[in-house]
Amino acid sequence: MRWFEIALVSLTAFTGLVWLLDKHWLARRRAARAGLLDEGEEPWVVDYSKAFFPVLLVVLVLRSFVAEPFRIPSNSMMPTLLTGDFVLTNKFVYGLRLPISNTKVLPLGAPERGDVVVFHSVQRADVNLIKRVVGLPGDRVEYRDGRLTINGAAVAYQPVGVYTGHGSGAEATGAQELSETLGRHVHRVLLRRDLPQPLLAEGEWTVPAGQYFVMGDNRDNSEDSRYWGFLPERNLVGRAFLVWLNFDDGFDFERIGTSIP
């Protein structure tokens, strides 16, 4: 969706420039040419710019610095997030960033272990991804046999049962569902021991300074830091906090207003 961000910034800048030029120069020029005391008839581009600039500016500010919507395109964050979920992302919790460049201009905080974060892919900058922060800078993360260990301490799990998926998530039916605690976050994860061995990534990693280790909650069906490496802090977009809509095979009204643990 980087194209939308570029288009929004460009349209806001264009309409704002037209509005300023008209206010300080073009309007008086039209009046002088018409020989009238009023400003004369406005060209269509001025009329539309004056109408749309305030709306575009408000949308740009809210989307860039307050909250931005994203759609979940895959099952990698099941059972926390489902394919077709539309989530809201807090854009200021980790600091204010400029649109397009994502340059941080005001630091306000840092991700905590267990946060669900939206970020620009390290492989394709024009693609946004969503995963859960597992390892902070300096952490030693180990994942073996479906169990997570951080700095030598095993993460606490509680069995929930056998998962039953629906719609696009039906493929996860039969997976083992567990409750996991990461920092202040208590959430659920899925383990699927029936998948091909190449998808069952295991190993040990030490997180470098200024980077994070992220994983999907659908642990055995998620391309994450186990495959493509660490997430640089500069790629962060914000923290996902709410599901405001779900549309997969149809609208799922029960998902509306679901908080993201």
C-alpha cells in the first residue's frame, strides 16, 4: 500500500499548494482581470483543491501519526488474527515517523516483548507484514520442538485444546492450540506437527542492537525471523491493537471490536 501513501501525500501537497497560490496571488489576479471588486470565477482546479485539501490533510495526519488500517492477508497470525481481519495500528506508540520515508522524527517508545507489530518487509519495502515481537535487542532466542526459550528461560504454555478453523483458516483445523505468555501479553498459538519438515524452522538466534526477532502465532506456518532474519527498528510502522472488521467468505460481525492481545 505504499502507492496509496505516496498518492495521499502528493494530492495533499498539490491541493494545498493550489489553495495557497489562490489565496495569496491567483484570486487577486482574477479580480484585476475582471475589473471587479470580487475575486471573479474560480477555475475548477482551484474550486476542487479548496474543497478537498482540508479533508486530505486530516486523513494524512490521522493515517500517518495516529492510526492506520491494515488487512490481514494470510493465516500466519492465527488464532489471534484471521485472514480477512481489518486491524487498526497505533502509529505513535513507537515514535512519530514521516510518511513515505518512515523516518522517525520523535521517539516516544519501543516495542515490548509480545507486542503485535506492523512493519515494512525487509525483503520488499512496499509490502507490510504483521508478526509478534518475541526477541528484543540483546535477547537469545531459541525455538525447538514447538517450544520457545528466551535467554535460557522456557516460555510458559498452557494447553487449550484442538483448534477448529473456519473459512480460509480451515486448513489449521486439528492443530494444537496453546496459551502462551510473553511479557504482559497472554495469547494463543498454534502448533502443527503434520507440516513438511522444511517449514518447521528451528534454531538459536541472538538479536542484534536496534533489531527485533518476530514470529507468527501460527508457529509452524509463518515466514518470519526464523527464515528472513531480524527486523530493523527503522522498518516498524506501529502496534496493532484492534480488529474493527472481518471479511473473508462474508462478514464476521463477532470479530468487530476484538482487542489484540
